[in-house]
Amino acid sequence: MNKRVMIAVGLLLGLVAILLVLMPEPVHPVRVGDMAKPISLPTLQGDIQGLPEGKVVLLNFWATWCPPCRKEVPSMVKVYDKFKDRGFEIVAVSVDKQRDDVVKFVQEYGMNFTVLHDVNSTFSASYGVFRFPESYIIDRKGIVRQHIKGEADWMKAEFSHYIDKLLDESVSSQPSKL
């Protein structure tokens, strides 16, 4: 092999090695049975917040421009009102670019639960979310128990009974099935 070819191959291998080092880690979507990934996002008031611990959490990814998201929000408000006094929380993560759009939407729909703003979709991407709405039901131990893709009527018996069962579980008990 001639010297020029060896130098070219060496440079090419060096370039490939540099690119591999600089590439971001692959995104591993969160699946049922995984621990919920920690978050740190701003509320609409600007406070940084994460997922609540020791509570059953409905983690919902949504956007104001998403028609199915708009359709499911009223049932989210109702299910939150039904279970909030028993250790149930909703964390709704908006991927909208404009904070003012989110504030207006939250007021219009009476969203009385935690709304976080993922303006760059960083957290959503870390969960593997790219369609909206997408939701995760997380138990008191922080384990993802359900992953729901698309719009849901949260007051339907199947969801309401499931949330009720999770709320009745102590932190040390076995998981229930939907």
C-alpha cells in the first residue's frame, strides 16, 4: 500500500473516531416497567420542578396546537379533581415554543394541575415522545405502569378504576394490571 493511501485511511479512521465521540447518546424510550426519568423543567411561573415522589402520577406530553390534546384536557381536569386528595398528581408537559400560548390555554381549559414547559422538547425526546398526546401512568415507587399513545378519555372506567387501584396500593405492594 502506498504511503498516501495509508495516510488517507488513517485520517478517515481518525475522523470517524472523533465523530463517534461527539455523537449524542442514543435515546432509549421509556417503557412500561422502567423507572420514570427524572425531570427538571420550568412551571409557567418560572419555578423549576420535577416529578412528585410517592404519588401516582399521570405524566402527559401535549401541545396547544394539537387537536387530540385539546380534546383530552377536560377529562384530565375531571380525573384530577376526582383523585387529587388521594395522592394523585398530573404533570402536563407542554412542548409549545411560546409560553404565552400555554398560559392562555391553561386558563381557558381550567388546568388546575402542574403544567411544565419543555420549550426545546428535550425532556419529551428523552422519553422517546414525538407524537402528541402521549401519557405515562407512574406508580408511587416511580415505576412506569402504563404508556398511552394518543388521546384518552381519562374518566373512562378502565382508567378511573386503574388509577383507583394504584392509589390503594401501598409503596411495598405488588403492581396491578390494567
